[in-house]
Amino acid sequence: MAMNKALFEENWKEIRGESSRRWSLIAEHDLIKGDKSDLKFDKFVTMLQDKYVLTRDVARNEINQFWTENRAKNKLLKA
């Protein structure tokens, strides 16, 4: 399942908790900005763009890859 804005919003706390491990340049103060944002997905994509000098599409793909890997890992842990 590909990440979309609604899914991102629903799972923000989980994504937030795991994001520093995946993207070491994302700091706590960046995540606090995400907490306060009404458009968390867009804010997070912009953070990845800024911190890692990515295009918007590449940043979105990074989030999708992260989500896919995280879902697969969680399924294995539950099995």
C-alpha cells in the first residue's frame, strides 16, 4: 500500500517515532514543526527535500519505501 496524505496523517506518531532512525538529519525540532503542521505529509516531504537535497518526487518515494519496509517488518514481528 502506497503512502498517501490521509494514511500519513493517521500514522504520524508511528512515522515520527521511526523517522529519526531512517533519516538522521531530521532532528527533534523538525519533528515538532511536523507535529504543529496541519499538513504533516507536505511538511515532512519538504523537510526531506531540504535536509537531503531531494526532488519532491524522490522525497515522496523515500516515504513510500520507508512505509513499505516498516509494514513488512511489523508483519514479521506479529507472525
